[in-house]
Amino acid sequence: MHRIPITVSLLLAAAALALSLAACGERAPEPEIKPPAPPISARGNPARELDGMRRHVPVDVEITPLPMARVENFDRTRERAYPMQPPTIPHSIDGYQVDLNSNRCMLCHARSAAASFQAPPVSVTHYMDRDDQFLAEVSPRRYFCVQCHVVQTDAQPLVANGFMDIDAVLRSERPQ
């Protein structure tokens, strides 16, 4: 038979006594809970809506989805907005296989094949390991192209964007 120390048994008895007294006593009336006032949106209406991501449709209303955006298929190099920005993919990549065993992008963009396909070759940085040593094949860190490079679509932005690249900022600050 296990022996329970006297302090533990006294604590258990005190807890049981407190529970039985609480069950027998009168309860205080429940406080009246008022729902919080709805926040006010920028337009002065109660904010039942989110922002432009839901196109100002309240969250309890089902929204008709926008049509699927089409991939821009212009084989031209786009300007980059900031230094070291990965270039965008100027063509559709639907059905391209990029997995552990195959990288469809490298069929055209490998340095050895780029000239014959008239495709820009991948940067030499893609052939470097993390110690800046050059490799014969594309580095495993750069193998999955779409982790950095994306296709462009004709979709309109969901929210306003006032981004200006550095050249535009410098032009606007230049004295007239």
C-alpha cells in the first residue's frame, strides 16, 4: 500500500472542502456581456469588410472570383526594379517539369545550349556553390528556378502600389 505524505492529503482535503462550499453557496449573478462596437472603416461605415483584397465585399458574403490571369508570353527581357532582382520568365512554363530528376528550364537555358535556342543563359552565379567555387553543373541551391523566378501575368494589382524604382526616385529628386 502506498503512503501519501500528510501535507499532500491535507491539501487534497482542503481543495475538496473548498469545492463543496462553492457548490452549496449562492452564485453571483452573471455579468451582462455586451458585444463590442464594430470598428469604423475609412469610409465611415461599420467595418464589416476587409480591404481591397476582398474588393470591399463583406466577409459574410460569397464573392465571385476574378477571371484567371493570362500569362504574358512576350519573349523580351523586362527591366528590373532593383539591383539583384531575379529576372522574370517571359513565357509560359505550364507543363514544365522541375523536380529532383529533371529541370526542363535547363534544356534551353544551360550555358551549353543557350546559343542554339536563342535563350539567355543562366548566370554564372548559378554554377557556384556556397563557398564561391565553380561547379560543372547548376548548383543544388539554384536548381529549382521558380523559387526565385516567376512568370508575369496580365492581372491587375489587388491593392494600390506606389513603388518607384531607384532610377525614378533619382529622376524625381533631380533639380529641374
